[in-house]
Amino acid sequence: MLTLRDPAQAYRRVEFDARVASADQRELVRMCYERVISSLGSAMHAHDRADNVRKSQALTRAVSALTALQMGVSGEDTMSGALVQFYSAARRAVLDSVLDFDTATLSQVRQDVVDIAETLTSAR
């Protein structure tokens, strides 16, 4: 399967799989945030270059990471509810951009994820 991809992509996939295999719960969340941030940046870059294949791949990665984050929320406190609502809205915004790409909205979602990730990092 890896032979069907370019070598750089195969290397990144192996590296990512190794990080996931050795990660604890907090690291997995951090990795999901990284994936959303980088994927949305890649989607916007691909959109600017009219590269629909890469844009679609990047949006798919962002949706997958947001779905994982949403599914990973536990508890029923106010923070959990707010996170589920945020992840759901972010996921919807990304999915809406599949057909009608909205750079401004995706940029805002990306910045919101950056802000949350920085807050979680500083809280540790």
C-alpha cells in the first residue's frame, strides 16, 4: 500500500503511525489539534493554487481529526458541552467548504483551534 504513494508521504504516514502508537491521551489530543491546524492550512494553500485534489485530501484530514476530537470528549460538564459544540460547528464549516470553499471561515476555525491548543498546552 505504501508503494502507491510518493516516498515523502509514505515516510510521514509511518512517522504519524509511530507517534500515535506511543502516545498517551493528552498527546493524541495534541496530535489531533496539530492535524486540524496543518490540514486547514494545506487546504487554503491548495485552494489558492487551484489544486482540488490536495484541497480535498486536506479537508478530509481536518474532518477526520475533528471527528476524533469530538468522539473523544468525555464528561457532561460545561466544558465538555462547549467542546462538543465547537467541534461540531468546526466540522460543519469544513464540510461546507468542500462545495463552497470559504477561506475566511476556515481561517477563523484554524485560529480557534490554535487558540485552544495553546491554552491546553499552557495549562499543563
